[in-house]
Amino acid sequence: MFERQDFGDAVETTPVVTIVAEDTACVAVEEVAIQEAWERVRRRLRAELGEDVFSSWFGRLELADIAGGVACLTVPTRFLKSWLEAHYTERLRVNCMAELPAPNGVMLSVRTVSRDAASGPRGEAGVLSRPAVASSAPAEAGLAARTGGSQAGEGDLVDACGTALDRRLSFLSFVVGKSNQLAFAAAERIAAAPAGQSPYNPLYLHAGVGLGKTHLLQAIAQEARRQGKRVAYFTADRFMYGFVAALKSQTALAFKEKLRGIDLLVVDDVQFIQGKSIQQEFGHTINALLDAGKQIVVAGDRLAGELEALDERIRSRLGGGLVVEVGALDEALRARILASRLEALHGAHPSFQVGPDVVAYVARVVATNGRDLDGAANRLLAHATLSGQPVTLETAEAAIRDLVRTREPRRVKIEDIQKLVATRYNVSRADILSERRTAAVVKPRQIAMYLSKALTPRSLPEIGRRFGGRDHTTVLHAVRKIEKAISEDRSLHDEVDLLKRMLQE
Ligand code: ADP
Ligand code: MG
């Protein structure tokens, strides 16, 4: 983004030039060709799915890289990622493989806030941009395969098995506080124990987004590797990808066989493991390794017992080992994490300095998680670099304003609810507003009414008016009916929950 000024107008038409150095002109040509191919993928998807579906689900999909013959695609939110995976994996794969030099398929990961912030205004067609390594990960020039600012691992490709590790995410750089000290202690013990002699097996870590699960898992894996243990580290994506690739290549050695020789298996974001056969394979793998006395470390965003997608026995095996929750970061811990991140940035950009008052202010207002603290640190750096001014409380406030703002819940409109629900259930918005009473229309209509009541401040009569002039008792009936159905039907519950999150993001 900084080069923009130097290149002047030319940048607008050939954005890719902004991110390559002079001596890499042929790389730029290749990237332009790839970008055109990516544009064709988008056109195909739009033609196949229609403008509505396309813009709902694919508008913010970007091609970040092609590595090892795999197209690495990114979306801005985890929700979008799981939605695309659940509904459009095959379509994406087929279209990408048809147009892109990506014979090995497709991988989806989540772009980080920091990357979005650092890559500047996004191009209409999803500009092929390199990750903002310069501003978000100064410490590791050697790790060119990194694809996400702070989200180490997700989307990385090293070899057919496992995920790259990010040296930055070590025990040393992990800041310990009340909410994570148990998890930290367990992680250190496991990493240090001689193979086969860990006191805690399996370890299941759970916590909300950005609270340090991936950081700890990476730290365990690296420390164990350093001690000569054989470690396999997977994100859920990577596990699924490896499994599918093994199936395709027909050398289909089960994962558990392939992993027979390792000492430690680490699996991150286990809640994203999807698909019946993959879940089974995951279950077999865990069982076989545990039975053979191998160490397993798994992280997820919920209690093991709540990993609905997994087989009951696996849930109880994961839940039966050491289970540790990482709690929310309190203000003091946030300040220390932020300070250590700023320190690292200062190392790479010596003129970039941030005073303790600004650190305290940012740690107070960015109250969510480590990922947002990373985002805030990157924004401060971008601001300081662009303006050439030292960071003050005022500039800090301006720099992170939109970060704080985007964290506020979005106001949901009834029209958006109707559109989304219609798209999801393959009916038109007009059907939802109509008098039609076929089951195919009634259910989505009731769900849309329920969501309108749940997510907007509108009254029942007002909602009735917005649904083709219906009576408020009809709306009430719909709300009650869906409430009841949700309480009885787990998959409907998840489905509606997904819609809610989508609308609020
Ligand atoms: P999760 O996997 O739980 O979503 P991450 O491990 O990706 O969270 O953490 C998000 C960001 O916050 C990372 O950059 C991570 O290094 C940082 N972070 C979280 N907790 C800590 C901590 N205790 N010390 C240092 N950095 C942390
Ligand atoms: Mg994580």
C-alpha cells in the first residue's frame, strides 16, 4: 500500500505491480495471468449460481496464492469459510481446477483483520495479493509460505502431510496470565516430557477465537520438534485436505498408518472437521495413536462433548484426558500481549515507537482477543508509517476506530433476512412474501419471521406488515413454531444459528 504513491496512476490499472520488486517482472506477468484466470473462475461461479448467490457467498472470496498446485483461497470470516465448505466445496474445486494452475485442488482459509487492514482497499475482482508479511510478521523473512498475518498455519503448505509452523508462535512469545496459565503449564509439560511419558494424554484445549489456542499448539509442536520428537501438526483444513488427497491418489493408506511413526499429533480447530468419512478417519486416527501411547493435542472452540460432528466415542476420549479452557484476556494481560507485539514491530521498524499511555488505551478499548490486538498493532504501524508522525493518543484513536466499530453488532434489516433465507432455501424473496402455502415456502418464511423477531427491534405487527401484510398472530405463531423446532432438532438449531451469525457479521 505504501508503493501506491510512488507508482501514481499506473497502480490503478495494474495493482499487482505494487507488490513486486523491479527484478521480478516475469513473476508479475505470471500473476496477471493467474489473476485473469481467477476472474474466469468468478465468472463461471456467477453464471452457475446467479448474481444473488454469488454475491452472498463468493463476493468476498479471494485468491491469495497458488502453492504446491493448490489454490489457496481466503474469506474474511470463519463463518463464511465454514459455510462455503459445507455447501460449495465441490463446485469451488471443479471451477478452480478448470481455470487455475491448481491440479491439487483448493484450500480455504480465513484472512486476518491485520491482513485486510494492511492490504489496503480490496480490488473489485479480488486482487491477487501477497500476504502482508512485511507489516504483520517482521520476524520471519524465511517463512515465505505463511499466508496469514497472525493466523499462523492456516493455509500454509509444506508437504503432503501436516502444516508449516510459525516460529513466532513460541512459548517464549506467549504471555502468561491468569486466564491461560493452566493451559500454558500443561503445554510446556507435554512438550518437555520424553516421548511416551507425558503426564497428560490427550490434551484438549478449548477457548473462543483469538485467545491463544493456535499459539500454544504451535509452541508445543515446535518445542517437541526441537527435542527430536516426530511431530505432525494439522489444522482441520489440512487434515481434511491430506485425507482427501490420500483417497484420490489411491495409495489410500489410512492416515493412521501414515502417522504410525510419529510421537505427537497436534490438531487445531477440530470443530471444522467435516464430512462423515473424514470424521470417521479422524476418529480411527486418534484411537489408534492413543492406543499406541502417542501424545495427542487437540484444540477446539467448544467443549469436547459439544463437538456434534464427531463420533461420541471420540468426543469422550478427547474429553476424558486433560481438558483446559483458556479464558478471556483481562485488560492487564491484553496490555502485556500488545506491548510484546509492538516491541516485535519496533524491532523491524526502529522508528516505530508507542508510549505506555497508548498501549493502555488500546488494551482498554480493544477488549476482544489477541487477534484484534494484532490488528490494532498493525494499524498503529500503518498509520505511523503513512503519516511519518509519532503515535499519540489521538492518532491511535483514529487508527483503531474502525476496528473498534466493526466489532459492534451489525444492525440487521428485515430485507436482508428475507434475502438470505430465500437464497439458502432456494426460493425467491417474492415467494416468502407471497400467499403460497407449500411446505417449501412455509418453512423458510417462518424461519425468516423468527429471525426478524430475534435480530431486529421490530414489533410483531411491523414484521407482519413486512412479510406481505400478514397479521401479527401469524408472526407469533411462526416464532413459537421455530423456537420449538429448534429446541427439538439439533441440525435445524445449527442451521438457524449459522444464519444468525451470517446476518450479524
Ligand atoms: P486462537 O487460535 O485461539 O483463535 P491465536 O493463537 O491465533 O488464537 O491467537 C491470536 C493472536 O493473539 C495470535 O497472534 C497470538 O500470537 C496472539 N495471542 C493470543 N494469546 C496470546 C498470549 N497469551 N501471548 C501472546 N500472544 C497471544
Ligand atoms: Mg486458532
